[in-house]
Amino acid sequence: MLRSLMFSSAILFVQSAGLPKTLQASSPEITFDLPLVVAAVSNSCDSNGRRLVDVELKLSSMIVAPEPKRIDQWIVRCQPRDRTMQIADYAPQTEVASPIQGPIQIKTTDENAKTAGLSVDGTLSHFARGHLGADQTNKTIESLQYDRVSPVQTVTASGTINRGRGVYFKLKWTEQQVLEGEKTFRLTMSVPDEWRGGLIDVSVIAQSEKKSFGGWDKEVVTLGNAHFVVAAYNDGDQTAFHAAKSLSSAEDALRRVAILHLQKRNTSLPSLVRSVTQIFDANDRDRSTRWVERLLLDATNPYSDKEILELPVQTRVVAIDYCEAREKFTRLNQPSPIETRMTDVADAGEPAGRYSAAKPAVE
């Protein structure tokens, strides 16, 4: 009986509100976009003679909420996966600014005044009166005027992470900087001479500081976040460029098939029951696509991951195609495939390649 009452209450809530409040709260208020293929342009050499390359990451953002909350800051992290790619420089650097233009003028005045006086009154008779008086005043005024530097606040903060292997950027929303539109981040990396390409993990999160309980307590709220795997290829290397484009296309296909699988999974339930389920489990969609995140982060094997093995055959094939495209791109810096295969066979006694299981057949 109690379950029936709870279910009926949920039905009334869905019909009256249209979209559950829990889903409205979980939807991002700001979305991000970043090209997944970028060219690494040769710069010069560092003090050790290693080659330097520049990579520009153009991160775009769009506020989708009609009345968005105040966005206080972005936090962007860039981490090359290949350990041979060392961070040599980055931009923008830490920058401060002031809402006041020009110096602040301050003027102080010190006034010192001294007064002395003497007065004598007398009456000689009913018809004669007299008055004698003296007064002296000394006044000294000292004035001092000087300029004070205007107070500043951080607009952009940046530095290294993971012992210099990665970079972070923290952007503040100020009167001089609006966190919407396109922002450019430059990475200068030291790479070997034979370097042809590498993957860079880029994560971004938009946060807002919310005060509660009368302003005594502060809470950081996430308004939007995203994770990108950027394929940086050596500028002018057409083979590396095509391998990077193939990886980008494979990732796009992976995301599309994940969304399609999620839609089919949801449409298998009645719409009313599906809405009620989402009310009590707002993270249901996140769990259903978490395998995609593990694949993008290279944190799982598509042949042994339990969640991936439960996917439809067509979805598994797309996941394996993505892993193979990534493997092909990351092998650009290694010796030729024939030499690598012969070495792997001699060392491991099995065919070369990270994923050695057979691809499932599509019916």
C-alpha cells in the first residue's frame, strides 16, 4: 500500500511539473567544445637540444541556461599521455588586474592653530566707559598628497601539475574577463626528434560559489564540465594527420552509438515508468555511459570489461574500432610495424598489438 502511494505521488509530480526538478538541476548550464585534432608546429630547440612544438587549444563555451547562475571560475587541465612530451612553456600566464583604472590619490592635511587674547573693561563714571584688548593667532597647515597602487585581483592563474608534466589554467569571471565564447590556450612541449604525434587529455569545469545558511557556509556548485582527448600531430606529416582524423571519426562514432544505445534502453520502458525511474535515480544516465569515459581515458580493455561485454554486438564493434584507431595513432612514434611485430613475437610469443582477441562478428 505504501509503495502504491509513493508511485501515485510520483505520477502526479511528473504530470504537473512536466520535467522533474531533479533533471532540471542536473542539466548543465554551460557547454564546452574543443577541436579533437590539432597541429603541433615546430618552434625551436630547448637548452638540451630537444625539439619544441607549439599546440593551440581553442576552447569554446556557450551558456545555455536562459537565466544562468553566476559563473565564478573555469578550471582547465591539460595532460599529455606520452611521457616523452614534456611541458616547456604555456600561455596565458598568471595575470592580475584591478577594477580601478589608474592610481588612487590620497591627500592628508594637518592643521595646527594657536590663539592668545587679553581684554580689560572698566567704567569711570555714569558717563564714561573704557575697553582695552589684544589678540594674537598662529595657524600652521601641512598638506601631503601621494598616489597608492590600486588593489588587484587574479584574472588568470596558471602553473604546472603532476611534477611539471601537465598544465592547469584557472580563469576568473571579472569585469575585464567574461567566461563565454572562445579562449585560446597554448602549450609548448619538448619532444624527441622522431616525434610524430601524441594524445592530450583536456578537462574543463565551470564552477560557482554558492552561499547558504545566512552567508556562513559556502558551497562550490558545478555548472558544467567536459573531457576531451585531443590528437596532436606533427605539422606537415600527412600520415600522422590522417591517423589523427581517423581517431577523431572513431571517437565521434563511439559517442553516437553510446547515445543511440542509451535511447534504445530508455525507450524499452514505458515513458511514465522511465520518468519515475529518473526521478529517483538522477545518475542513471551517467552509469549507462560510464564505459565510454573509461574507453576515452584508456582505462579499460574492450575485450574484458564486464560492462562492455554486455553491450550489443554492433556497439562493441564500434568500441573496438575506436581502440584500434587510438592504438594506430599512438604507434606513430614507434618503429615500423614489421619491426615492432617481430620484436613482440620474439618477446611475448604472441601476435603484436595490445588487443589480441578477435573482434565479435556482426550479425
